[in-house]
Amino acid sequence: MPAISRRLFASSLSCAVGAALTPRAARSNPLHPAGAGDSARPIIDLSSNENPYGPSPAALEAMTRTQAVACRYPDLVETRVIEAIAAHHATIPERVVLGCGSSEVLRLCDAAFLGLGRTVLAAEPTFEAVLHYAKVTRAEAVTVPLTADFRHDLAAMARACDPRTGLVYVCNPNNPTGTIVSGDALLSFLERVPTTAVVVVDEAYHHFVEDAGYRSAAPLLDRFPNLIVTRTFSKIYGMAGMRLGYALTSAKNAEALRAQSAWSNVNVAVAEAALASLADPELPARQRALLNGTRTALCRALDQAGRRYIPSETNFLMIDVGSDVEPLIKAFEARGIKVGRRFAAMPQWLRITIGRPEETEAFFRVFGELVKLRAAA
């Protein structure tokens, strides 16, 4: 790696970390999985869009306290979490539905609003959970390619809606491309979608967005009764392994989702951690500064190396590697780095999760080595 690239990553660390990096996070070793012994092979995991900084100290403490009530069902704390989420979004608890991660919330949407003879509409590529779960309902999947700049083609998606459309899925920001659709474009889209179709806007990466044209769909819930907005504690709050997501929607839609949900589908540890996280309103900004700062440094290093990438509003980035990514994915793994999987609609684009600065620097160094080896071959 050129020395100037190292300085870029060092700069991102010094500018972004500051007060945001907690003593607990600073002591952890990102090269070894939690709980692994000294003999475990060092690994840098940049494959699944996780937040390497993990939960806040307050959330970790809250999880530890729940050991005292591990023998009890989570009914009371579930109610408290629903009330806290409702207050966070200035809505009522009856319009909040919890899930074991937002992926379960997406499954509930399929179960509630799809079935034989119905279709689910989504971009290609996007997060596939809605399309995957729809198979169980025997619904038909309809996909619409992204635009030339890798965004949802909302105009084409609106045209694709028909009386059979039961569910329309918009991942904003989109996974795996990291792109957004603007608030104005989303509003225009919602106005064009038939009211017989339920529109799910997945905002898992909402907190990372810095583009001024972006707006959450949550304030539009009163205007569009067929709208569902999903969020997660997996990304900005660093609790992917604890599993907690939620939906915001109309009371009627919420009732339909809850009818498909398992009882007590949220554990007490993650519920208390969520309460502690929501009680710290500055936490998202601190985490965003850490990860977006490192992403910016990686983009600058890629610019200097002449590598093409898709500008991202998330904690991951897609890089054009010029040919099929599968051999490159395996080559990275052989060098102790896990990167994102291959996406059939974008086979030469490599998705890389933004890790800590030292992890991301290690990725970029190995990336340069592998690209040179490819060129020589």
C-alpha cells in the first residue's frame, strides 16, 4: 500500500475515533473471533455488514444484568421496548411490531400479505429475505433491474405493479449497492403504487446516510396506510448477534403482522440492551463517525489506486474488480480475510464491509496484492 494511503487510514482513525471509541472497544482484538483460543486462525471478517465496534458499554452492562431474570419470560421488557421505540418515533405502541432481527419482520410481511396468486416486487439486486420467504407463501417474485447508477428504478417498479401485487420491497439504502433513493423520489413512488399493495421500506442502514436528499419513510406512515417501515438494532447499534428489529406501520397492519409472529420472540438480554441504546441519543452519531470516516478513507485510497466503486451511504462498499469475484473471494479467505459473497446480478462487484481502520487497511493492502497477481496471470 502506498504510504499516502496509510496516512489516509490513520487520518480517518484520528478524526473519527476521538470520543467515539470506548475503552472497551479499544481493547478488543478484531483479528480473533470472540471466545476463540490462541490457536484460532486470525481472521478479519468484512463479509456481513456488521458493526465491528459492537454494542455500547451501557448496552453490554444491561445485557449482563439480565442474567438475574434469565428464568423469566420477556413479556414485561417487550412492552417497555415497544413503548420506547414508539416514543423514539413519536408514535403509539400499537403501531410497533418487534421481530427477532428485522429479517423476521420481513418474513412476517410475507406471511401476512402474500399467498398463492400474489406477487412480491423488488429490485435486483437487493436484500433477498423478502424474496426468499415468499417461496413459503407460494407467491411469485417479480424483480426490476437497478438503474445505470445502481439505484432502485422506482418508475419501472411502479409500472410493474398490478392487481396481483401483494408486497413491494424497497431497501433504502440498498443492500448490496449502498445507494439511496431520494425522499422526493420515494414520495412520488408511494403516490403511484396501488393502495392494494403493501410497500415495505427497509431502513436497516438509515443511520449511516449523509446525503441531504435522503429522508426516512417513517414520517409518511399517516399519509400511506399501506406503508411499513422496518429498522434494526443490528447495524448502527452493533447488535447483529443479539437479533432485534421492528416495524412501524398502521395499527391495522401491525395487527396483521403480530398474528404471524411467535410469542415471546425477543429475548430479555437484547430487549434491555435496546432500551440502553435508545437512552443514548448520541450513540448513532458516534458510531456513524467511526464507520463513515473509515469508509471515506477507503474510497480515497481506491481513488488513488484508480479503482472503480459505487459511492455508498452505508457501512459497506462495492468495488469493481473487473471479472468474476468468486476466485477473489476465495483468495481473500486464504489470506485470513472474509469478504462479501457474489451477487449474480453484479458478478464482478465485490462487497466489502467497513471494519475498523486497521482491518480496512489490511483489506486494501491484500486487495492490491491480489489485483497485481491477477494482472500478472
